[in-house]
Amino acid sequence: MSKIKTQKLLPEKVQKIFIQLDAQNRCYEGAVMINELQMRDGIISVELILKANQRPEVTIEYNQQFISNETAEVLGLSKKEMASSRTAIQEEV
């Protein structure tokens, strides 16, 4: 069962987009921020479609287990909680 998910963000969830890249470096060495949140842990890719006179389309590919709760909540992404072994044992009893 794959925990990788691709989800298009609702337009109203995207307030600010910040991209900082240096032509001397690779993309992963730059910074991508959406609504002042750094796209890091659990984020695999961010796809932007920018068209004149339209709101940007933002699609996020991410791992549901490793994305932070804050990022998932602010961007409206679904998050799958990792079940700890202790919880699993308690449920079996």
C-alpha cells in the first residue's frame, strides 16, 4: 500500500508562493515556500502552473506518513498517521 499521494491544492488555500533558486545550484538546494511554510519533510514535488489572469494551480506530491501536521493542515492535505507499535499492541489486548 503506497503512502505517496498527489493532491491539487484548493485555490483559496494558496495565499503566498515563494521560490528561491540559484542558477549555480540544483533545484533541491533552493527554497519553495507556500503560505510561509517551507516545503520539506514528506514533500516529494511541487508543481506550479502559472497563467495570466488566473490563480496559480499548485499540485503537491507527498508522503502521507512524513508530512508535518502543520503543513497538512494549512494546505488542506490528507495525512495518514503512523500507528506506533505500542498502540497496535494495546488494540490487540
